[in-house]
Amino acid sequence: DGGITQSPKYLFRKEGQNVTLSCEQNLNHDAMYWYRQDPGQGLRLIYYSQIVNDFQKGDIAEGYSVSREKKESFPLTVTSAQKNPTAFYLCASMKQGEVDTQYFGPGTRLTVL
Amino acid sequence: AQSVSQHNHHVILSEAASLELGCNYSYGGTVNLFWYVQYPGQHLQLLLKYFSGDPLVKGIKGFEAEFIKSKFSFNLRKPSVQWSDTAEYFCAVKTLYNAGNMLTFGGGTRLMVKP
């Protein structure tokens, strides 16, 4: 059953701690994306990767880091430098090609206490 | 940089009412356009998309959207909504010369359909 999985579904962390969110896809998609969703602001792009071992900053990359060591995995680390980390985080993937679309995972809700 | 505006943040309708959700974007070049829906507790999923050709696009669950290039708009419509259409709807734009195939999303419209 192909798809995108994100874990955990809910995550609580204390202020000042780094936390890593998992994103895995078995769709054989080349590109992967991380978005942050806040009420009334839609989705904003944090980082994206078009190919293994390469990634690019999105619109709001400050305070976040990523890695892309395997095609199927694109973990996101929320660092202590992120000023307002409490949010809903969505991972997406896409097969490269002009007419293709992004497919989304179920999301991780991060709450920093 | 392009931006996407969804002017209605919250919409409340009764069942069988007609729906139109507005979406405007700021980019002047060639674009691909999308509407995504997020049902309560579910994944964000694609409703419909426009790449080229007929500007009236039909999607799943009876939704359609019309691309009006002169108005930079891609409004979503449904003639008769159902309670199960209660969800948050997002318009998104991808510019053609976007190396990362990145999407720019609008702020979303939360639709509540009263039974």
C-alpha cells in the first residue's frame, strides 16, 4: 500500500529542545517537501529536496534543518532556534515532472511547552 | 514572489446550497493551479488541478474550478454542497519556471455545511 507516513502524529517537547519529525514515502518519488501549517496562513514551505543528498531552503527555513540520505526518507529537525515551533507539519512528495502533483502525509502536530 | 489569496476564511452553508470559493494569485506568467481539501482528521488531498487546455476543470466529488487568466483567478465551485463537504480548502499555484516544483498556498477557507 503506497503512501507517505509521518511519525509521530502528536509530539510534545520542552522549549529549547531539538526534535526530529519523520517522513517516509514508498511511492518512489524523487522530490520531497516539508510545509508548516498555521491557522489562517495556509501551508508555508520550509525545505524541499529534489534528489538524494541535495535540499534547498523554502520560505521559512530559519530554525529548521533537514537531510536526504535516502530517496524514501526526508526527516525534519526543529531546532531550539525556531522562535515559534508549535504548529502542524506536513510532508509531501512528488514524482518529478511538470504535470505531476504533490501528495501529502497525515502530518505531525508539534506542541512546544 | 507570487502570492495566493483566498478571500473567504470561513464559509457556512446549508446543505444543497451552491458554493463558490475565491482564489486569486499574483504571478503574471504561466501557472499550474490546484485545489486541495483537508477533511477533519484526514490527509490533505487533491481535489482538482489545471495545467492547460479547457479552463473549466472538473474534479472529484462534483467540484469544478474555472481558470480566468485575465482575472488571475481559479475559483472553486460546487452546485449543491453536502454535509460531508465540511473541510478546509486550499488553493495553490505552481509557476512554470519553478525548478523545485514548489507550490505557493493560499491561507485556506474553512467550510462548514449545516445539515
